[in-house]
Amino acid sequence: MTQRDKRIETALLSLNPTMKRPAWHGAPTFMGGLRGVSPTMALWRPVLKSPCIWETAVHVAFWQNSVANRLSSETIKFAPRVTPQRWPPAVDTLSAEKWKETVSLVARTHGRLVSVVTNFDPAALDRPPRGTTNRHAIEYIHGIAEHNLYHGGQINLLKRLAKASGVV
């Protein structure tokens, strides 16, 4: 087995904790936070116009895809429509099938991102990736891990609030 660059290894621990190496903070991964969420809970909002779990999941998938595109030579278009702020338009209903598709989308974009980071050229970590500003690739890698953790915390809080409000 080839020795992986230490900075990529560390970034992968943040981006994709495993059973052998769980996240140091003990919170579930973003995908773990989506487990047990029903379509009703996915659309529930504690406050009018605040993001719901479904919107947050689509937002995270968008950014995972965007960062994977920036770090790789491949550009994969993001299918769901998002606003200029990178959030999907609000919906009134969400079928079980559509929710399952959303969870699958998050899993696919996450898997692709992890694969791109795993295979990323360590010599390019301190250079801006293609089509970006002056931020280095390593900043995008750590940034998306932080972004996922931040929104994962929101998801877990929304789940607790929904359950406390009787939403299942």
C-alpha cells in the first residue's frame, strides 16, 4: 500500500470519519444525521423561512459536487435547481421517493468528493485548483469538511427540535 500524503490523510479523517477512526467530536457524520429522517421531518421548519433538513441536504450536495469539480479534471453538472445563494427553492411537499433520491444524491456527491480527495496530487495542495480564485486546494478540502460538519450540526438540532414538537 502506498503511503498517502499526511495532509490528505488528515483531511480525509475530517471529511470521511470511519468506524476505525471516528470523528474526534463524536457527532454523527452528515450522512449519519440524515438517518431516521422522514419526508415530513425533512420539510419541517422550527421558524418560518428557516432552512429545513431537505434544503440543507441539497445545499450540502451542491457544494460537495462543486468542490469535487474544482479539485478534479471532471465537471459534473448538479441536477437539482438551486438559487444564486446555492439553496434549493422551497417546496410544500416531499414524497418518500423524492426524499430517498435526495439522500442518495448526498451520498453520491460525498462518495465522489472523498474519491477525488483520496486521489488528489499532494503536489497540488498549495495551488489554486482550476477555475478558482487564489484559495489553495487544501483550503477547499478543509473548507468542505467544515461546511459538512456545520450543516450536520444543524440537521441534528432540527431532528431534535422536530421530535420534541411531535414531528415524526
